Amino acid sequence: MNGVDETGIAARLTVVGLVWGGAYVAGRLVAVEMTPFAAVAVRSLLASLCLGLVLAAAPRGTRTVARADLPAMVLLGLSGVFGFNVLFFLGLESTGAVNGTLIGATNPVLTGLLAGILLRERIGPIRWLGVVLSFIGVLVVVSNGSPGTLLVAGPNRGDLLIFAAVVCWAVYSVAGRRLFRRYPAVTVTAYAVFIGTALVLPPAVVESGGDIGSLLPGSPVTWGSLVFLATFCSVLGFVWWNRGVAVLGPSRTAVFYNLVPVSGLTLGTLLLGEAVTPAHLAGAALVCSGIYLAVRKADAGGAQSR
């Protein structure tokens, strides 16, 4: 990867991290009005339209993929578009943007674990310590600082669904690494979003009872949130993230996900009026410390593997 502008890629990934923090706030606003399948369908259709225009303007040789790679593309659409987004909106129906961003911050740890298992990156004692610290941090957040209460009341359904969404995104990041290196980022992103859109439309139509108009949002705030999610988060975010995975590797790219809780905590407080408790701050500190330890070793390994 000599000659690649890694500084420019890092700058774009920084923007992605900040924008994706806002995704939890926008997603919370959408989840108040729309059902998860309807929200994902509209978001995916808007993203597909944007990506279709971008792909049409791309050089002819970059618009198609080999037939042998289609099953892998389906996996990306299933995990990173359909699975992630449905679980994301389902989770935000019953948990806040602040909780969501802090749970979402475990993405680098999960990505590093999967990279270690599937791509044979070394997972040493320091990285395992980072894994443990991150999950302790999540436990503090979802229990509001009283882990013992989980044994009585159980975890919040929304928190569990957000965590499942993060698992889907980790699968997307790791499983797509070969494709991100073989094809332009916009091509992989477009195919994943097209496939994810095709997967979500049938359940969305069934859920609406055949009334397509009922799938559309009614308020300008919800429309604006969906446009933001589709353009900045899905199109721009996916393309730049995929390029980062191709050049830096999944573990090094995942470091920039650390910006998501910073952005999400700030915007969740300012725009939604959500309270940031001492448990949130303690959990954030544990999660971020764990991510640093878990990914620090991965950086060295990722650099060597390139």
C-alpha cells in the first residue's frame, strides 16, 4: 500500500466517527415516529438512489463485480445494511442515544476479536485485558452503575439490540476486507446497500399491509433525520469507512469508532436533552481504555500484515 495517502484517509475516518455519533441521535428521532422496517426501507432507498448516481458516473470497469464475489456481497448487505439497521432502529425504540453510542463504542473490540479469529491477527494478554475492560464498561452503562440490578431486572431490551447491531457491523468490517481491497469502496458500498435494500423491502411492505404511503415519514424532522442517515452516514460514511478498511485494515480503522461516543454523548445531551450520569462517564472511560489496549496491539499487527 505504498504511496497511499493514509493521512487523508485518517482525516476522512475522523469525520465519519463524528458523523456516526450523530446517527444515534437521528435514529432516536426516527424511531419515535416510524417502525424499524419502514425506517430502514426509506433510509436504504435514499442511499441506493445516491449510490446509483455515483456508481453510474464511475468508470465502466468499476461498476461490476465478479460472480464469484456475489455471495460475499450478500453477506455484507445482510450484516452491515439489513441486520445492523433493523437492530439499530429496534434498539433505539427502547434505549437512548447516549446508551446507544456507548454500547456502539465496543465496535473496535468486537472487530479486533473477529479479525483475530478469522484473519489470524494475534490476540495477546494486553488485548484480552482491553476486551474485558470494554465489556465491564458496557455493563456499567446498561446497569446504570449497579450491575447487581441486572440479576433482578435483566438488561434493557434496547441495549441488547444495539449490542447485536454492533456485532453485525463487526462482521461486515471483517468479512468485507478482501472485497474492499479488490474493488473501489463505492462499488462495494453500492452493492451492499442495494442488496440490503432488496432484503428489507419485502418485510416493510408486509408490515405496512400493502399501504406503501404509510411507510413514509410525516414530519420534516424525521425526513431530515433520514436524509442525514442516508447521505452522510450510509453513503459518505460507508464509502470512506470501506476505504479505510482496505488500506489500514479492520482493526486500525476501528480505532476511529472511538469518536462515536464523544459525538453521540455531546449531541444526545444538546439535542435530545438526555442526561449523562456518572455511570455513563465511568462506563465511557472503561470502554475507551479497553479499546486503546485492544487496538494498540492490533495496529502493530495490522501494519505488519500489509
